[in-house]
Amino acid sequence: MSKAKKPEFRPNDFVVYPAHGVGRIVSIEKQEIAGIELELFVISFEKDKMTLRVPTDKAAQIGMRTLSSPDIVSKAMDTLKGKARVKKAMWSRRAQEYEQKINSGDLIAIAEVVRDLHRTDEQREQSYSERQLYEAALERLTREIAAVSGFDEATAAAQVDEVLTSRAAA
């Protein structure tokens, strides 16, 4: 892939920005910043009430991508069905790894975090930081599944929850 090739994003397209999850391109505008004319994607993250401006020529470099294919979504759901893999490393090291996976924007890596941090009612309670990471990963996962499937977030969250509880019952 050459550096000159820009991803073909258009207004109203859903995109995944690695550090923030699913957003929608509102417009593409030109703006002069420090005397340089830049073309920018204006991305709105409705739920976070946030707008982000990303230079069009930097989008691929920072990892901005289109939504995952339904095939990737089903692989992510299969990942959730797997057995939790929790390393015996120190919590700070694991937390750092989970954070990197969440911010990678990779749906399957995010599903791994959800799988590994999910707790059933019988299991020990999560610490505050575990719960924060779990909720962040779960939100990213359900938002992208909702956007790909055309469901609302509540339906996507119910699907994810169903997979996680069926795994716990097995």
C-alpha cells in the first residue's frame, strides 16, 4: 500500500478511530492551520458528545479504518465464547496490555479483553480498574457490532451478553 493512497472515506460513513471507537464522518473540510491548508475529516462521536478533526492524509497512519466486516464480527463473537486467558503477570502489566488492545481498534483484540475480564455472579468481584477496562472494551465492541449489523446498541449489547452468559453456563 503506497503512502499517497488515501482511504476512501465519505461523509456519513461510519469509521473506527482506534483511541475512541466508532464515529461517523460528518464532513470533509479544508482548514488553514499554522499557514498550511489541510483537508480534514470531521468525525462525530455522538455518545461521547465529541467531534474530532483528522487530517485526511494521516487517517491511515493513525489506524483509522472502516467498520469490520460481518465475518470479523462473527470471529469476535467466537472469541467471546472461548475460555478466558488470564496471564499470571502483575495486574499493572496486564492492565497495560488490555489498554493497548482496546486502543488498537482491532475488534478481535477488544473481544479478547471482554472475554478475559468478564465475570459471572459466582466469581470474585472485579476491582475498580478491571471494571473500567471491561466496560470500555464492552462499549467499543457493542458499538461496532451495532454499527455493522444495523442494530441499536441495546440489541448488540444483549447479543454480546447472551454469548458471555452461555459461555459461563457451559
